[in-house]
Amino acid sequence: MRWQFKSILLVMMTTALACGFLHHVIPAAIHNFERLHIFLFNLCSGGTLLLYFTEGRKTLSQLTISFLVLAIAFALCAFRQWYVPAMLIPLVLAALVEKVRIDHFGSRFPRALFSAKEPVARKFHQAALLSLSLGLLFSSPVILNSVYLQWFTIEKLKLDTFFLGFSFPISLISMSVIFSLMKQEELKLTTLLKEAAFWIINLGVIVFFIFILAGMFTSQVAIATLLFLTVAFILYLYWHEGIQLQQKAFLTSGILFLLVTSITGIAYILLSFSRYYTPEISLPLLRLHAFTALYGWNISGLVVISRHGDFPLQLHSSKVIVLHWLTVLLLCPLGYFLPSFAVVAVLAYAWLLVRLFFNQGVVDQDLIAVQKETLQTVLPDKDRA
């Protein structure tokens, strides 16, 4: 990855976090920066990295550059509430994503998702692209209905809630990387469990979202618990089957963030249906849940795919991982409520990104040889770029 692209990602991701704290400076009633907080990280940074990783080039293609520019335009239009262009831009973005998906996987209909011969890692990869294109495609009618037509209204389905869905493709591509870096010699039962994990993650999140909209308490807890157990199984599997590459420690840390996200999510559901559901209790828990999901779990996968052509690095450095956890679990939640901690959180996060994007580190040459040999055997031809 060229330093120019790294610099753009550094600025966008740092700005995304900073927007989450701008309510300390500008009241949300005047300008709500929550949309920029979501869009700049999930769609602009995450979506662009997904296309960059899929195309497998050393530099950004014209298509991916077009996606990045239009994604930023979409973010600004949604933030400024310019809804006419905000309905048109995602249609173009969806077409760009679909072109990349079809070029890479060779089929308009994602039939490989239903094939037992398709590796789970590639299924997660195609599902990431498909969920991104569908999310963009559906955003236009959702905006049209929410802002203009209002044919139907669902109390819990607000426009900002729908925009949160752009984080799902990042989760799926992170899962793709995790499964691609597992050993291929496995028992038939392990293969079946991997396949089950793929469908539980994908269908479970969709069903969970439906249950949230319907306000079904028991069903929400049941699905959230199933998703937690599935993530715990993936952690167990990756711990034992993951190839000893430098990415492993950082991806393992990412899965642990996802487990924390699952636990806080279940806790929030239980709290929301109890008599203790007050802003003083619920808001801190919700912010902790959001920060661990967005800047804990999601960033772990994004950093690995952003530098997939640069490894080996010193990403397994314990100091980097400790800084990551300190920033996400302590500084960011405190920063949401206390301006002084917000400044420290943004600075710590920016320094973390500098280390992750620009640090080369001192590496073991024997490990380099093992990694190159391993990647030649575990990754499909299209993913070896």
C-alpha cells in the first residue's frame, strides 16, 4: 500500500473518531456529527479497503478511487441532509461494488455461497461485498420513505440505525481473513462447523435485526446468545487452527473485542427491558458497545487487509495491542462524556493508526520464509496478490 493511501486512511479514521466527540463543541441540535462518525469509518474507509483488498492491486484502481470519492460525497450529503443526491449516489456505489464482486467471483448470482466446495473464507469475502452493495442499494428507498413518503414507520428503524449496517461488510471481510489463515487439513466435523458458523453469522445478524425492530425480547436474547457462542467457537478454532503468522495475535485480539461487543450487546438488551433502563445507566453501556464494535473489532480486520501485501510486520507487538485496548475500552467511552478524555482518545487513536499503518518493525527472516510458503498453499490464486 502506498503511503498516500495510508495517509488518507489515517486522516479519515481519525476524523471519524473525532466526530464522535464533537457534541462537546457543537450541540447535536445544531449539527449531528454521528453520521460522519459512522460513514467515514464504515463506508468511506471500510468500503474502500474492501474493494482494494478484493482487487488485489498494489495501488488503488480508478474504480476504487471513484468509490472513495463518491462515498465521501454520500457521507457529506447524508450529514448535511441533502437527501436527493444522497438517494442517487449509493446507487452508483452499489454498481461499483457489484462490478468488483462479479469480476472477482465470476458470477452475477452468488451461487458459490451455497456450494459445499467453496472455502468458507471465500464465502465470507463474497458475502462482505454482497452485503455492502445491498446496503447501498436499499439505502435509497429507505431515505425516500423516511424523509419524503413515510408510507410506513417503524419506531426503532431510524435512518441513522439503518446506516449502522455499513459496519457489517467490515465484520464479514474480517471473518474471511481469519478463516483464510487457518490450517486446511481438518476433520469433516470441523468443515461442517465452519460452514455452520458462516450461516449463523450471516443469517443470525439479519434475524437479530428483525427481532430488534419487532421488539421481541426473548428472541433477541436467544439470537444474541447464539451469535456469542458462535464467535467463541471461532476464537477457539482460530486459536488452535490458526497459522502462526504475524497477523494472528492482532486478529485474535480482534475476536476478543467481538466477544466483548457480544457481551455488552446482550447486557444492553437485558437492561432495555428492565426497570433500570435509564440514560444514566444505558448510555455508558451503549457507548462501550459501539466503541468496541467499531474501533475494536472492525479496525482489527481493516488493518490486516489494508497491509496484506506488506507483511510481515510487527503488528503482534504487545505494546500496540495494549494501546488499542486502553484506547477503546477506557479513553473512548470516557471521552464521550468528558472533553479532556476525548482529546486524549483521539491522540492515542491517531498514534495507534500511525503504528499500524506505517510501522515496519524488525522481523524474523525464518518467519518470513514460513509465511510465504504457507500463503502459497492456503490462499486461492486471486487472493495471493
